[in-house]
Amino acid sequence: MKAHHLPKKLLLFLVCTLSVFLLSGCLHGEEQRQAATSGERQVNAAPEADGDNDSVTQVNGEEAASEKAYPTESQLAEAQANEAGQVMILMYHVIGADKESDWAQTTDNFRRDLQMFYEQGYSLISLKDFVNNNISTPAGRTPLVLTFDDGTVGHFRCIYGEDGSRQIDPECAVGILLDFGQKHPEFGHTATFYVNNDPPFSQKGWEDKLGQLVELGFDIGNHSVSHAKLNKLSAEEVQKELAGIPRLVEETVPGYKVTSLALPYGLSPQDYSLAVRGTYDGYTYEHDAVLRVGANPALSPVVKNFDPMRLPRVMASTVELQKWLEYFQKNPSQRYISDGDPRTVAIPAGKEELLDQSKLQDRVLLVWGKEKQE
Ligand SMILES: [Zn+2]
């Protein structure tokens, strides 16, 4: 392809700073030359055919051969990538109940949920990756965040043998997730467990469990020391409640930091800033996400009004799950669909207005389907 060969129509926009292009070394051929010579913030990445099919074939072939190429127009269209769509953060409580209710699931139903999510194109990501917009969900699939509140034993139960052996109970949430994720690698197994200290997971050996959770790729979150009603407490009491868990976890799992809070009962302290950050007894906690109770999917981390300090969750009851899964089936344009590349934010043409450009940070914006719109 010739360096001066410019597309007549834009199939794809790349918007990022020139320095990213120059430093990344991710682009090649024409794209790199364009970036180097244009000095502009918007660069045409994927030339259109112009009746010259060879050039498209060549670009696709080239990009497929390189691990570092950004997704192409046709790949984005095929995936129906929409990274301005909504993401469900599911809120589970008891796992392993005898009977299903809003706050309790049987293990059979929990397995059924995972199967349903998997079949409907969802893949798990951690809350941390979600709020940091570090989303590497496979192309065409939708990220889903699992959270478990209260640190009950059904979340993480171990079976201890008389010989001192210890194994994860395959019938607890951790065991079920590990098993399912192993069988379906593109679904994954990650989740965040929001614990109190009574102690976490209400079983001996909780210290080992906290470390093992982190090793296995799960996260631990703050749910206050005593499942407190934070709206009723003084500022000092709030900070005591919220410093206790991150401190306990940090002391137990050196190097690991608790960075999110699930508000017990969904109740917030009178001074909301204390939900985010505070100090007690010389220890400072700081959350980069605060989760509420109920009631709807969360906005994408790159759209206007995304507020990581007030994230809604969907209650993982049979009724609510059905409601929202159906909603996204009927309204696919509302659903976050990944382009498979954490370095980029891909959206269909027409969704540009939703974005908060400042939230893109160093991510490259790809807009696909412009041709259809014109
Ligand atoms: Zn709770």
C-alpha cells in the first residue's frame, strides 16, 4: 500500500494522542506512517476498499498476523462491539440455601445462573478491571461482575480431613466458580467477596482462605467490620468500621489492597466522603469503587455520569436476573459488548455523544459503522 493512499470514507476512527501512536509501536505500515506524518489526533486506521478489494484483504491479513494490531472495522462489526453499553454487577448473598429467595440461592440454581450467563454471551471480569476500564473480555462477549456479600460459609467452605488435609468444597461458590471457569475458560471465574469480620467466611482457617482467594484470582472487598448501619454512626465509628477490613486483609495477605466497599444494607454514612476514604487508628483506607444495593445495571466506565463511587448492582435473584437478561436480549444496543482489546474503546457510530472523553485516558477510541450511518 502506498503511504499517500487515503480512504475516501472513514470506516474507522482512531482517536488518541500522537505520542501514544509513536510510543506504542503497535501500528504498522500505513497507519504508522500516517501517524508519524500527520501530527493529528484523529487518524484513519482501516482504509476502505474503494473498489480495491486487495487493499482490504492485505490490511486484514496483516493485522491478523500481528498480535498487537487494533481490531479492524470488520472485526468490530462482526463482534457488534459497543463499549459504551451497560454492565451488570450482580449481587449475591447466601449460596447453598435449601430454598431459593431474593437473598439466597441453592447451589443448583447458582450453577444454572453461570450456565445461563455463559450461553448468553457473558464473561466474568473483576470489579477492579471494570472500574479501571481494563476490560479484556473476548470480542463479542459482555463483561459481567460477580459480587458476594457478607462472607458467609457457603461462599468459601473448606473440607478438612482427619490427616490435616484441606480442600475447597466443590459445593461452595468458590468451588463452583473454579469448576465452571475451568470448563469454560472464556467465561472465567473471578468475583469479589465482600466480607465482615465475624470472621470472614465464618469458618476456621480464614487467614489461609483470604490468601488463597487472592492467589486464585478472586478479590476481597470491604463490607465493614460488623455489617454496620453506617448512616447511624458517628464519623469516628464509620472510619473504625471501614478501616477494619482493609487493615485485616492487608495484615493477612501482605501486598494485597482492598479497594472497594459494598455498603451494608446499601446505607451510606452521613458524610459520604467517608465511604471513599478515611483514617482510623493510624490506618488509612481508600476505595476506588463503592457499591450500593440494587437495582439496575451499571454504566460503562467511559460514559458520562459513570460514577465509581455510586455503583448500582443487580440483585441476583431468579426474578431480577431473568428481568435484566431479557432486557438486554430485547435491547441489544444497551448492552456492553467487548471488542476484545483492553487498549481500545470501540463503539458503533452514533454513540459518540455518550462518551466522556476524559475517561478514555490512554485508550484508543474506535468508531465503527460510520459508512452505514451516512
Ligand atoms: Zn451485607
